[in-house]
Amino acid sequence: MSKTLLALGSLLPSEMEELDRHFDVIKLWKEEDPEATLQAHKNEIQAILSRYDGKGVTRRMIEALPNLEMIAQFGVGVNNIDLTAAAERGISVTNTPDVLTADTADTALALLLAVSRRVCEADMFVRCGKWLNGAFPLGNTLQGKTVGILGLGRIGQAVARRCAAFDMDVLYNGPREKPDQPYTYCKSLREMADLSDYLILTCVGGPETEKVVDYDILEALGSKGFLINVARGSVVNQEDLLEALYNKNIAGAGLDVYDNEPHIPEALFAMDNVVLLPHIGSATIETRTVMGRLVIDNLLAYFNGEPLKTQVAA
């Protein structure tokens, strides 16, 4: 008898087809009445496929599914899953680390270059025929500038290596110093912001980092400094960021993540010193394929009684 899998979001079509071969898959996003569907199948569901950018796996959902055994997350971050509630029930949780490191770091560098060299503005300048009337305004070089990275985990280290290749000086801040890394550690986030021309956020989301980048930090970054966020929208106090941008307390921002995605403050749309991406840090065919494969491998390993590939610690 097939196990029942509650899918809160989709993988690539070929991967969904494979899941259909191994499981009875309830595709919740396709249901007209998701709550009624959950009630009808609550005793059957043994696993959940969740996504970093999708519906949260709350305590309420976990408690409503008495036979739930496993949650397989498509993504590295698991702040949309109530890990405490899962641990209380002995429910295994997996994610997809490492595989999206390079693409997310590349996205950070793309934003870094875009805000520095005003790439989006320059593209529109050409398309609108303004080049015929004179040269485009100057941008900023990366060479010799200082970048501060909040969170020197896998992604942060990948960003640091890329910045170093652009001849930038690299600082970092996090819960602890990492002696094996060749970059300069700052004990204080504010101190790092004050020393940096660019502040790049690559830290985890969740309560411990919620709104740590507030007006005080942005003011320390200064009127010539740029903020780059490829972490989570929750890391930044969004209202403080809007105020800092409006008042020119910082030079600009490159954002891939937001507080309430996909609902973005309209005030950002009118700002020409901001580059906005729709949370595409890992959005390449290659990486999303590997992520989906890892989700499937974890699900199959669990129900075959084999060790999980990438279990999240409780």
C-alpha cells in the first residue's frame, strides 16, 4: 500500500511524476478547499513535502495529522516549519543544503554589480533612447571597497570568495569567529556596517535574526553604502529600510527577499537606486533539479528504513 504524501507545493514536472509513482500524492495547492482536503485525509498523511517559499508547516497542521512521520523541505531554510512541534512528535525533518550555495552566492554578486554599476538603470537608459542625449551617469567600482557579510556559513563563504576575486576587502559578523577563514571578524554588526561600503546578508532567518538590520545599522552603513539581501526578508526591518532609502541614509539596495512575499511595498517600485528580484537565489534549472532530487531521495530513504541524506537537527 502506498504511503500518502501531502505536497504543499510542486517540484519540477518530472520529479512530481516520480513522486506519483512512489506515493499517493495530495497536491494541496490544486485543491479548491484545502482545509476540507486536510480533514478528509488527516489520518492517511504520513509525510509532507514543503517549500521554503510556500505554506508554513505550523504546529496546528502538525497536530492535525496524527500519523505524520516526516517533513521534507525543498530549500535550505526551515523557518517556515515549527521544528519544536515536529521534535515533540519525533517527526523527522530534512532540507536541501549545499546544493544551492553557488547559485545564491552568484545572485548576491549579481545584485552587488547591478546596484554598483546601475545596470538596470543603464538598460532602461538605452531602451528609452536617452543615450542619444548624452552619457549615462557614473556608477561605483567594487575594487578596493569593503564588504561586510552577515552570516559566514556556506553561502556567506561563497560570497566572500567571489568578493575577494573582485579585489574587495571582506569583513564578517556572526555568532562566533571562524579562525579557519581568512577574513576579518567583527564582533558587532554595527561596527561592521560602519566599516563597510556594502552590507551583504546571508544569515539564517528565524527569531534570532529577526529585524537585526534596523535603522541604526543602516545609518551606520551610511549614505554611500549599499545593502544586499539574499537571506530572508525577516532579517531587515522593512519600514526602517524604506525610510533609509527615502531619506538617502544609504545609497541603495539590492533585494531578492522580502517580508511578505510576493507582496512588495509599492514605495520600492519608484526608487531607481533599488534592484528588485523575485526571490530567485537558487532559481536555475540545474540547482532546482538537484534540490528536487534530494527531496525525493530523503523521502524514499525514510520509508525504506535507510539513513536520511540531510536531516535537520531538532
